[in-house]
Amino acid sequence: MGIYKDKESKEWVYKFEYMRKAYGARGFGTRREAEAARAKRREEVKTKVVAAPQQTITATGFKSIANDYLDFAQRKFVKDVYLRKVNVCRSFRASLPDGDLPIDEITPRHIHDYLKILKTNSLYNEHRQELSALFNWAKRIYAVQVPLLMNPCTGVEAMTHVTAEKEIPTEKDVLRMIAAAKPGDERDILLVCIQTLGRIDEVLRLRWHEDVNFDKRHIILWTRKRKNGAYEPDVLPMNKDLHDVLMSCWKGRKQDRWVFWNEKANEGKGDRFKHRPRLMDAVCKRAGLDPLGTRTIVLTPAQVKAFEKKHKRAIREEEKRRTVPRYYGFHSLRHFMASYLMDEEKVSLKTVSGMLRHKAVRTTEIYLHSVDSSKVAAADKIEGKFTLKLVDPPQEAATEGGEIEKGVTA
């Protein structure tokens, strides 16, 4: 923090901290101007803080501990998990009186009152789980400051909810996708996902020298789908199809680090592909596959800027959200290959679990969208045994009263 000259813009910049908040400005022509502006701004901040009503915020307040927990989560978890935790903490804080409360005064009732306003049972369980993780972390880290801290989430039961059935493409659909994919990165990424059963972020993280070994014919995929959240390597065999795809990529490479290189990243300097959000939609549409439904997307700031430039007007709030067709995603290929290996190629459950790189076979069973062969065999054994067979139609006989009685034989 201080005063310095920006090397690129050649402007003078000042920065300072007061009461754990950062302040700053740029655009000054000389150092003296920046110093004078900083001194003036510092006095304004001090005056404002003194005039403002003072709030008593303890070091063990939920807000303080939640911020500490989120700093920890940002370093440990992937971005999506971290942002989910931020959203849960922010939403729960808004439900507390005055936006904060000593963490040891939060009761199961506070948790219940917050969770019951969530729209779905799935969200209810997700937020309950994230809050429970926060309180368990606080019990360990703040054991001295709050020795009697209990986890209030344990007093709130999880809700039952129906998990939506995973939509899995057929073998014909997958072959149509491969045929419709454009030669180059698009088709290569698709084929590597299929051959390795890998997650898209793992495939896009592949490096030439560290992860691809043509001599030993194996590749290494790095995953963070582990309990501790750390990256771990998984070695997978390289069959002929995968070898041919990667060798073609190697011969046509434009740099020696990343297998899938994005020339447009970092303002044209290049970097690996971080994600390919529209690739599968484009491939499925070209393949002539029917949409699975619709989804809502929110325009990025860059897309908003492009819209306003094109239409020469400010974009309305409702125009920032678009409803678009929803197609199969990359993860559906992982589900398809797991079921295909079990059903068509008769690969054992243990081997498929190893290909998916699951630590528990129970996790693999979620991916298998087929009926257990033993159940099929059991159903076959009772086939035809309890069906209604009408060999001869019922005969009619006359009773003593002259009435006809159905179904009575002589």
C-alpha cells in the first residue's frame, strides 16, 4: 500500500487501508497530486467513520467467522464449490437479526427458519450441508474462543427429494455427435472424453510432457474429486484410438505445454482452454438431436457490452437473461460409457469403477443406467408361469330352475 506510478498507463496511484478496508484512486499526473489526494481522502474516511454509529461486532460473530471460513474455502476448493459456499453464507447472514449474531447464539431454530424459505428440498439439503460444514470447521478452529460451540444443523433433519433421472445418449446419438463435430479441437476433445471416461475439466488440463506418455502408452488425469479437495493423479491406459487422436494433436501442436490450446485466451497471448460451455450444444444441434428441454443463461458483461454496441442502446434487465435449448453435456458421455462397458462389453463393475476413478464402487452404481443381470435372470424364471391362459372357452349349463349357469362343466 502507498503511492506508485503505473508502468503501463504512466499515471500515479495511491492506496491505503483504514479499519481493515482498502481505499485508492489513480489518474494523477504527479506524485505530489497523488499524495495530496490521499491525505484528503484519508481525512474524509476518518470523519465518516467517527460520525457513523458504532456497531458492536465480536470476533466470534457469524459474519467474522464466515469470512474466515470463506478465505479457507477459496484456497481449498474449486471455484464452483467456493462460489456456492459464498452464496449460502451471504443468504443465511441476511436472515439473521441485523445481519449478524454471535455464532454460539445461533440455534436450530435459526437454521430451520432460514431453510424453510428455500424453494426446493434439494436447495434445502444443499444449504443445510454447507452450513453444517461451516459450523464443524468453526468448532475446530475456534475451539478456544467458543469452547461450547455446537453445530445447530444437526438438530435440523434433511428433506427427502426426488433426484431427476440422468438423461443419457444412446450409442447412435454418440456416433452422430462424433460425426457432426468439427475436425480439430472440437472432435479431439469429444473423442478424448469418450476414450478416457474423463471429466471435461480434467481433459482440458492435460499437459504434453507431464501427462501424455506415448512410449508407455498411458495418460494421467488430475482430479480434485476427493474428500480433501487436493489434486490427485490417475493413470489410465492409452488404447490405439486414443493414441491416434493424441498423436494427431501432437503433430499439429502450436506450443509444447497444453494439449488443448486456446489461442484467443489472455488477449491473444494464448493459454489452455478453461472450459468449453457451448461445444456440446453446437455438436448436438449439428447432429440433429432433439433438445432435452430449455435452460436460462445470463449474459456476461462482455456480451452485454456487445449487445449495446450492436443495438446502440442500453440493454434492459429482462434482456440479460435468455432461454435457450438444452442438450447433452460432457458428463452425459461419462455416464454413457460406463453403462456401455457394463451392458455391451460385459466389463466388471470393479473395472468400470476403476475407469471412472471412483474411490467407492457405490459411487459407480449411480452411473450405471441398466438393470442388474441377476434381476433380469430372476424375471426370466417366472416368465410365462402366471399368465392367464384360456385354452377352452367356459361352457354354459342349465340349472334346475332352467337358468343358464356360466362356467359349469358337465
